[in-house]
Amino acid sequence: MKPAVVYIDDELALCRIVRWRLEAAGLAVETFTDPESAIAWVQDHDVRCVLCDYRMPAMNGFQVLERLDERIPFYLVTGDLAVGGELSDRTRVRGVIQKPFSFDELVALLRGLD
């Protein structure tokens, strides 16, 4: 089985769209609206990378990152342009994906991880 891309966002509609678009591009994907469920799932599965929303009610993206294995590539997804300043001491974040994002660019990024 192919390693899955994990997408975490508190917006259910966006999770559904991401799943649909990435699966249409031939990528295995798991989506979660609950960060705790996502963290538990990641611990038991082969993961290509984690894409995580920055602002969520239960915890923010940096809090999710702190609970994941440091070998898993992690990308922060956000519409908040000010987040870049908080990355200076977060070297485990591979990059920031700005909302709204281009699915073509996202698929190209994910394919480049192979």
C-alpha cells in the first residue's frame, strides 16, 4: 500500500475537497477534522507527509507537529500571512502552503516527495 498523505483541517468541506482532488491525482490520502484522531492514525501507519491547518479549535498546527515523529515531512497550511514569522525556530516545518492553494501545485509538491 502506498504511504498516505495526511491532511488535517477543522473544515470538513475542505477535507472532502482535498481527498477528492488528491485521490483523483492517484495519491493515497487520509483526512481528519480532529487533530487527536490524526495523530493517533499517523502513529500506526506509513505516512508520506502531513499537511496541517495552522488554526484549529482543539490545537494549532505547531502543537500537532510537536506530537509527530520528526522524520515525517510536515507542511503547515494556512490563510494567515503572519505565520511565517513564527517559523524561524520551527525547522521541522518543510514549508507553508497558503490558502487558497492550487491543487496542481500541491500535487506536484507531493509527487516530488517520492
